[in-house]
Amino acid sequence: MCGNNMSAPLPAIVPAARKATAAVSMDGQKHLLVSKALMFDIIGLSPDSQEDEAGIKQAAENVKALIDQEVKNGIPSNRIILGGFSQGGALSLYTALTTHQKLAGVVALSCWLPLRASFPQGPISGVNKDIAVLQCHGDCDPLVPVMFGSLTVEKLKTMINPANVTFKTYSGMMHSSSLEEMMDVKQFIDKHLPPID
């Protein structure tokens, strides 16, 4: 993690991972195909907005392929935490709830659960029904209002073990991050990925 106030010393959790960008290059369209692999279209951000179902599912399949590759490289899936900010956090949540690989957890920052209506009303039966989730959100976020974080955590607590879902808000934080949030992320990673002796 890097950027304004986003640096925190975190352990290398996936040393064999290939770099995969999740943002469109600002210098033109030449990187669009590479970037699009882990992205989906955002049509709108309101509870009743139409969603890019095909794009969300394809992006999740691409992340699942990265997870499968790490498992082939010798990383146990239960030593993998998915995480992201905004669209990356949304994709991390969706992927964790739909993958066949048992994961260690999800860090979901300033995001929402895409295709939330497509999930069951009750608990999921998949391998990640007890997954640990840290969801963080700024209470002044103008792009992805904190209401989306609240709606997501309410839905998550009906789908997975509610004791494993943590929702933290940060006073005055907009669509960004803070040192306090990064320290919470670090503590979550340290707890759910303890060092291997």
C-alpha cells in the first residue's frame, strides 16, 4: 500500500504473486485491456442502481485464477487475504463469497457488496461461511457513502458468521485512507496470518 498516509509496514503475504493492475492508465488507452481484467463497470452508486453483472463475475473469475495460481505455487489458500479499496474492496468481498478456495480473510475499504441481491437471504454454505472480514469506511465519504458500508455489513452478517465481521468507521475521513485505518488493517493481517514457524 502506498500513497498519502496509506503506508504501513505489512508482511509480504503473497511473495509469488504477479503484479496485476486494477486501475486504468491515465496516459491513454494502451493499458486498458490489462487493467480491465480486474475491473468492472460502475453504472451508478445507489441501492437500486443497475450493476455490471457480467463484468463483476468476469473480474471475480480473474481474481480466482490468481488465487488458484498462488495455491499451485505452494501458498495454502487459507494463508491468503483478499483486500482492496473502493472497487477493489467490492471485488474482494464478492470473490471471497463465491470462490471454492478457503481464504484467511477479506479487507474491504470504502466499498460495497456488488450483486448483493443475488446472494441468499440466509447463511451461505460455501467454504468461506466463517471467513474473517474487516470492513472500514470514512464517515464523510462522498463517493461511496458510509451507508453502503452499513448495508454491506448488515448483509454480510446474515451470510457469514457475524462474529467474524468487523465494521470500523473513521470520523472525518472521505474516500481515502488514514494511518488509523492502516493500523487496523495491519492488526487484522497480523491476527489472521500469524507467522509460520
